[in-house]
Amino acid sequence: MSELGNLGSVKDWTESLTPELIEFRRELHRNPELSFAEFQTTERILEALRAAGLNPVKMERTGAYVDVGEGPIRLALRADIDALPVLEETELDYASTIEGIAHACGHDIHTTVMLGTAIALGRIQQAGLLAGRIRVIFQPAEEKLPGGAVSVIEQGILDEVPRILALHCEPRIDAGKIGTRIGAITSASDTIRIEVNGRGGHTSRPHLTEDIVFAMSQIATQVPAVLGRKVDVRSAVSVVWGQIHAGSAPNAIPATGYLAGTMRCLDGDVWYEAGQLLDAAVRQIAAPYGVEIKLQHTRGVPPVVNAPAETALIESAARQEFGTDSIELTPQSMGGEDFAWMTQKVSGAMLRLGTRTPGGKIFDLHRGDYVPDERCIGVGVRIMCAAALQAIDEANGIRAN
């Protein structure tokens, strides 16, 4: 067995990084940036990698990647770096300083974990113990459909990559543990915006108007019901509205209004079918009311499908570093993730990184009060480092103990 195979736990290579990684994460958290506007975030990543003696490459607009080691790429690791248009409500000392923007999905954690992994792998390489090349990708714009992963693929950054891993914060799993599953781990996700127009008028004479408010109410309630009867219920098609706007007075029927929301689906094939049904259903439901419909249906992302080999790689790394009890079977999420585009091109898997303080509050993602337990950073770094080393061992024909 090679020196690489004799490394055992990577704890000694990663543990000393924890204080600087926490400070790096807090600086990102103070200064969140939206999709494709992550200019300072990208510069911070580049500076940290260069300071560690690595040679990162900036992507065309925002984002970066770095190769650690030599020879063929054995594995890629991906983090997303953008924040959300959410008002932070944590009152932390390092809370967002940018009004209305926050890392409410944990991408600052993702970025920090992968930064720490790259730096630790760089130290292992400097010690002459890295017998292969790992690519670490810091991807922009996960939150902007169809996602910055598309840009990464178009730039050819995955062309030499045989397999890929990613992680996502999970506030329902304790820090120190991860969630995995084989098969789809996220759902397909689209955005919908329906503008409804007609003749407005007085609420005492709705028969002389095209009552867009009533038409909108029918669309809002009947579209989910129609899809629920037209597709296999096991595919769990879900249409949920996040915005409904119309009117400015209680006694006036407005001339225009709109609904906006998302359509999610557990099954990638049914996702395409449901999209076609959605467009037809909206127009058929609205037709009796004589209103004009302007439908914007933005195709988002398919499900992330975890491949068996890459899921096994994650679980093996977690067992090595934290024991069998550190792994939970996680349910398929109804959330969407543009990492799905990468797993359509390259065999890969995503793990759920526990961020809940054991016995503490359960938060939710995309909320301004989300506070992950920062101990998850060290957990993520160790698992990703161990997975990278095991991937190199597998490529070099070395069996894990």
C-alpha cells in the first residue's frame, strides 16, 4: 500500500485549519453577494487559495476553481458561493452588513468547507502524499435559475472530471453527522409567473368586468388540483404560490394582477410532462372568465441523482472519520439544486451536512434567522478530504481498509 493509503484519518491535516476557516466564513457572512455578483467573494477565495500556495483559476465572470496535485483528475468537489435576497434576523456579531441580502442557505458554509479541503489537500501534496489530482470548484449563482452550474459546464471545467461530490447544509441533522441516499436527493424545480389582465370596474358590477381577482383565485386553487389528477401521485408534483398581487382598493376590481410561485417534482421524467400540463391547465382554467393570460414558465433544474459509487465514497469517508453512527438516511428534498446539471454530465453525489446544534433549535433554510453550528465546517472538511484521498486510492488500484 502506498504512503497515501497509510494516511488513515485526515484529522491531523485539517484540525489546525478550523480557526482560520471560521473567521473566513464569518467574513463571507458579513459580506454576502447575489448570483453572478459575487465579485468580492471570488476575490476572497482566490486570495485564500494563493496564500496557501495554490494556483486557482478565476472563471469568466465570478467563481473560481483550483487543481491540487498532479496527473489526471480523480475527483471534483463543488461549492456554491452566492447568497439570497433575504433580510438577516440573527443579530450575530458577524451578521450581514448588506441590507436585504444574507447567506440564509448556508453557501458560506459550503464555500468554507471546500476552501478548507483544498488547503488541506495542498498540505498533503506538499508532504509528497497526494498521488493524484483533485479539482475544487467554487461555483457562482446556484440561486439563479437555471443555475451557475450551466456556466461551469459551458466553460469546460468538468470536461476532464470523472466524478464529482457536493454538500448542502441540513438544519434538521445534528452537526457531526451527515445524510445520504442513493438516487434522487432533491427535486426538479421551476418558477412560474402568471400575469392576468382584463377590464376592471366597480365591485358592485362584476358582470361588467373581467374579474381578474376571481380568475386568479381559480388559477391559484385549481392548477395544483389539476396537476394532482393528471400525473402519477408518486411523483409528488407540487405547485405552491409565493406571490399574489392585484388591486389597491376594496371596492374596485383591478385591471391587472399576477401570481408567482414554483412547481416542484420528485421525478425528472414526470417533471417534463407536468410542465406541458401546467401551461395548458392555466389557460383552460382562465378561459371562462375572459381574461388575458401572460404565462412565464421558467424551466429550472432537474433532480440531483446520487450515483451508487459516489454515495458509497461519501459514506466510506464519513465512517473513516466519524464512525458508522455519523451517517443517516436522508429523505428526498422538495428543494431544487443546480448541482443536478453536473450530475447529468458526470457521475456524482451530494451529501446533507448536519448543521443543527445537538439539542438546539431546528431552523429552516432560506430564512433570515438560520444559524448553523460552525462545528459542521470541520466535519465537512474532514469528510471531503477523506473522500478525495479515497477516490485517488481507488483510481490507483488501492483498496480501502
